[in-house]
Amino acid sequence: AQSVTQLDSHVSVSEGTPVLLRCNYSSSYSPSLFWYVQHPNKGLQLLLKYTSAATLVKGINGFEAEFKKSETSFHLTKPSAHMSDAAEYFCVWAGGGNKLTFGTGTQLKVEL
Amino acid sequence: DTGVSQNPRHKITKRGQNVTFRCDPISEHNRLYWYRQTLGQGPEFLTYFQNEAQLEKSRLLSDRFSAERPKGSFSTLEIQRTEQGDSAMYLCASSLVGQGGNEQYFGPGTRLTVT
């Protein structure tokens, strides 16, 4: 079955340092992959999407992700963390009908 | 574009009662999705509509759950004879088929607490 696995349930970084949130996918064909962010008491917001046009995808708020077929990975990165980045991040796979399959989430904590 | 709205934002009900939630999608979007999110988990797909047709239902959607989208605009999700296990955040999303990557835009959710 197609799915995504988020390798870390919690990640803690210092403000101004790089962010790496890891995601592996399992699919027999080229998938549609997304990263969504969920701030407390706010709705899910799309950060970026991969739909096979380019392997390096740039999103909002300085985030980007690289699709690596050889590693079946779609890791999310940001060069410099900001306090406002603290939230839960979901790696998401889009299947038939574009229904979304969410990973278990990674809680990002940003410390001063 | 006012975004996806959901009402109510919070609902507390007693076990055995029926509840109904409403979702208003982005106006030109033809697809509407329902998801459920329990504490500490990612959202799980429940069902989706294209216009007024319900095209798929997850096996998570027991026969106590019913969803409608009568005119292809807003949608309702009804839970009959609620159980404590139904306590969750119910999320609605909409998308426009054929627009780029068909990304889904989510509403703020309805948090259901069954006591």
C-alpha cells in the first residue's frame, strides 16, 4: 500500500539553525507528495507540493523539499529556523481521487 | 476567496445523541473532502464528493456516519448515536480538479467531544 513515513515524531532546533524533517514514501509509481503545516488552533496549510515537474520544490516561508527517487525520500528543509516555524508538520501522499494519506506528523520545536 | 469554513467550531454532545457538521468550500471548488483527526495523529480520509456525487467512502465511515452535498456546494456530515470514540477533529477540505496539482485547502475543523 502506498504510504508515507515520517522518521521523527519530534525535532528540536535553535532559532537560526537549519531545519530537517524527514519523510520516506512507499509507492510503486511516481507519487504526488505534499508537506502541510498545522499551527495550534489553526487549520492545515499547504507548504509545498511535488508533482514530478521538478525534484527540488520551493514552498512558502523559506521551506523547500527534494524528491529523491533513489532514496524514496521527500525531506523538508529550511536554512534558518524562526520561532514562528514551531508547529506540527505532515508529509502527505495523494492517491486516487486525490484523497490524502497523512504521515504521523513531526512536532517542530524552535528554541531561543 | 474566503477560504473553507466549518461550523460549528466546537461541539460537545452526550453519548447517543446525533450531531451534524457543516462545511462551506471555496466557492468554485468542485471537490470536497472530509477527514478525521484524533489527538496526536495525522488526519485520516473519510469521504469525498465531486460536485454532488459521493465518489468514495473510507471503511472508517461506519453506518452511523452519513455525508451529503446536495447541490454541489456546502456539505454536511452527520453522526448518529455518537460514541466516545467519535471524539475527534473533523476537517473539511476542497479542491478544484484540473488546477495544477489539485491541492486541497483545509478549513479550521470542528472539534467534537462526546461525553
